[in-house]
Amino acid sequence: MNQGQSQQGSIDVFLGSFQCETPVLPHTADLVEPRYQSFQIEKPMSEFFTGTAQDADKGEANSLNVEDEEVGEDAGKINFQAVSKFEITNMLIHEDLPEIKEIRYGKQRQAPTLDQARAALKDLKAILDPSQKTGAGHKDPGLDLFVRKKVQGMVSMLNFYTTLHSQTYGKWGASALQTTDLSNDINLYLQEIGKNVSAKKVVDFLSWEEVKQKHGITKAISKRTVRRYLNALGYRFHTAKKGQYADGHEREDVVYYRDHTFLPQWKALEARMENWSKENEKEYGPRPDGKTVIPWLNDKVIFYANDHTSRGWYHKDSLSKPYTKGEGASLMIGEFVSAKFGWLQSPDGKQNARVIMKPGKNRDGYMTVGDIINQANHAMDILMEWYPEYEHVLIYDNVLTHLKRPDSSLSAHQMPNNIPKEGHNWGVEVTKRDYAGNPVHLPDGTTAKEKIRMGNARFTDGTPQALYFPEGHPRAGMFKGMAYILEERRLIKESKLRAECKSFKCAPPAIDCCCRRVLYNQPDFTHIPTILENACNARGFRLIYLSKFHCELNFIEQCWGYAKRIYHLYPPSSKEEVLEKYALAPLASISLAQMRCFSNRSQKFMDAYIKGLNGQQAAWAARKYKGHRVLPDSLMDDLEKAKIT
């Protein structure tokens, strides 16, 4: 563009667009409809506001001559748009700037380059502070106060546009935890102290002199601040979450029983069991000959009168109420369940194998082996009467009450190594009972004891071996001792060993380190049926014991959890009849479809253990493959990708 040449149209040189807060012309405030019509003013800067709205409507061209030492007079022009809020464009067009084409209204305008912005800034500064024509110094630009204010605003904006300042907002109040070194040191300390994390311990850690010097800590850090630190590091203050497993789940003997006893027994019967999909549809496929197997899982649960949720919506002005201490009255319920029929009962529901008991010393007492046998017999009566076409298998937890053997069963634990002295004999000490089978108590309240003979052992060929000398022997009726028993079994070398290792804690894998260990591992001492097994076998029922600490394999545990969740929603009551009502109602609400989902989840754990997974891996697989009864072939690859070991 030549110096002084007029540029027609609306041109944005350095600012894009500028909206005035008030109308440029005071008497145009009544304009309502915006008029996007350019007009020019050919008047000095001091007469900048002498135009009228009629001039704008007519589109009369006016030019504004601006003096500049470098470019001379008539250096540029100002175009205006008559709108309700005037838009000033093209304040100055410098000869060094490239020609800019007119940009249509309504479209986004391109931001100026830094060179354009710096040139425009220089021109604006020349307008605000023009130099004297002769000599040093500056002269008054003669601008109206309004124009000066707007031009100064444009100068400020261009200064900010051409020189961006660094952002420092928020840095003065930033948390010290934002430094990586401090957060790493706190995390390492929390790992060292393990599960016992507390704000007090972190406060003490941050007060150590070496920590303060390393991280520039100059004053004490409060517990409240540390709590915020812990929250930022991902810690939450709440009751510890209860996991699936207890101590002993991965114990060597427990894992061995699970993998070599329980799971093979289950796997041998699984092919003849019925299964259902997650949609509760029966699965069909090839099935071996024989009756359909129905596994019945047994367990017990206890409901407490005061075991109800305490969380709810209360008015802020509500008063506190007294509450009962302790868990309150208890009610124990024992059940059998299967994925085929649900709870063990007759088709009409009039007969069931449920046992309801009020446990306690001054109440119904506690469940004994006799109670367990009675429940098992009642369950077998119902199954034989109503479901004889199936092969029923009873599955019990691996607990001492279920594993109790007859009092006279073989056991090498307390046996003496040699023949007792004259006048003394060895026998099994058991609880003395009356004719009704109840324990006999001494005057001081303790239970009376008596000694009975241990039952006969068996040689490898199955013939009985008496543990006491027979009639006619010089020591008739006396216990033979472990050494003599081993000699009769032709284990001469073993009979010369010491009686037992200290506290019978033999160093594994030793099996012939002492007489007690050798006798303990003899087949007839190892495979001794329990009282419960004898009762089931006598009636043609098979019994299997679950692995210890593996509640995930018994899906009745999930039924208990479902029922407890509903029970917690009921209002508390001290009446025992209400307790029983509240306890039985949730059990009845569990649908058969829900039970089958629980069963599939338990079988998923079994399949995981059969595939060689440990407890942690099995729990991960159960969460990942929801709805599956058998884990997919991609399991091991998925475990490796997830880095689950």
C-alpha cells in the first residue's frame, strides 16, 4: 500500500476486532438494529466524535489524517461500523505491512503474527506518546479521554500478546507432597511399617532430623496435614476389609489335601452332576452311565439379635438413644443345600433337614457330634424317601466336630514306647457318660474322665493286631508299647529308634525318624473313618470333607452372606421369637436361580485349583470370568498379562 492511500472496507491490522463498552457517539445510543456498514471520517483526531448516525447511514467517506515522523501525514485511516456497540477496526495501516484483504463478518478472524502485533504496538505507542518535531521529548497527543483509555487498553493487550509471562499462580500455596522425593520417601516408610499405618507414625517420621534436612522442612507438620497426605497417597481410614481367605489357606498340608484328596473326589463325580448356565438354563452333554449325582453341602450360621445396620438417615436434631451392649441373643441354623433342589426338604416343604438351635451354656448348649449325626440321619431319611433315583453325596466342612473319631480309634499320639510298669496300664482317656449318654460332672463342675482300651490295629494283610497282651500272657491285659508293636510288624530296625522327636515336631520330609512317626504313618493308623463317615456309610451314602480354610468351595457360605445382608436391614429386637422370624425369612428369599449362580462360582474356584492356580490367582480368575463355571483355555496367558503370581 502506498503512503496515504485509502483502504476501503473493514480491515483488521493488529487486533482482530475491538468492542467498545459504550457507543462512540452519544446520540446513537438509541440504535437498536446493528448496521454493518463502514464509513470513513476525514477530520482531525480532535474532531473524532463530531460525526453523526446519519453520516453512517449515508455511508459518507471520511478520512482521519494522522501525523507521524516516519511516514508523514495521512499515514492511515480509521474505519468504523455503526452498531449498538461500535466495533473499531483498522486503527492504522503501516506501509511496511502486507495488504490485507477484507474479511467477511461472521467468520473467525485469524490472529495477527508477532511481527504484525509488534508493528501495531509501535504505532500505538507513537499515537499515545508522539515525539517532538524538533529536539528530544514528547508532546501531548491531544486525544480525548475516552480514546486514550481505549488505546491504552489495546497497548496493554498487545504487550501481553507479544510478551507472555510465566504462570506462577498456585505455586506459593502448593503442597510439599507434590515433590516426588518426599512422596516416595513417605511411601517407602509406609511399606516398612506394614499394616499398622497411622497419622502419628508419619508425623514422627517427618520430624526426623535427616528427613527435615533432606526435604527442607522447617516446622512441625500436624496430624491433620498428614491425614491429607495419606489421603492423597491413596490411603483411606476405614474398617479393614475382610478377604476371602484366612491364615492357613496356602499351608502345605492344606494345599496337599485339597489337590490330592478333595478335588480328585469331586472330579470323579462331576461328570454325573447336573449343571446350569448363568441364565439358569440346564446344560446338556455326554454323561457316563449311572445315577445322577447330587452333592449336598452342609454348614451352620449364627444370627445375633443386635447384628443390624446402624447406618441410616437421621435428622440433625435427633436425640441419641441407649443401645444394648454386645451381640445379644443368638440363633444357630444348620442346613443342607444343593444346586438341583435348593434347601434339603421334601417336595411339599413339610419335611426339612434344618436344625435350629439357641447356642449357649444356659440355653440349648452347643452342637455336639451326636447332634450332627442326628441331623445327617434325618437328611438321609428325607433323601431316601423322596429322591431315591439319585446318588446323594454329603459334603461337610473339615472341622474337628465333623472329624471326630470313635473314642477307641487308633492314634499314636499318646502311646508309650515301652510296656508300662506293674500296677500301671495305658488307655485312652475319654469323657465319662451316664446311661443316657450325657457327660458326668464332678462336684467341682469338671467333667469326669475314664480310661478305655484302644481298638485293635491291622497288619498289612488285614488280619487284626491286638495292642494289649492276650489272656495267658505273663503281662496279660497290659499295653504292648510302640516298640513291641513295630516288632510284631517286622519293623525291627524302626523299633530301635527313639520314642519321638522333640514335641513330635519331626523335620520334614522325614517319615522314619522316631517310633511315633513310623507308627503314625502306618496305613491302619492313617485311614480311620470318622463317626460321621461310619454313620453315612452304614446307610449307603458317601461323605466328602472339604479342604480346610476353603470356604469359597462351599457355596452355602454365599447363601449365608446373602441372607445376612437382608437380615441387617431388619429393625433390632430383643425378642427371641422375632430373631427367629427375621433369620428364617432371608433364607427363604434366596431363589434357586441365585443358588445356582453361587454354585457356579464355587465350581469356578475348583476348576482354578485343578488347573494349578493358587488362592490369589483363583480369586482373580473368579472376578475376571464372571458367569463361567469352567475357566477358559486362555487363563494362563491372561494371568501372565495381568502379572498375577
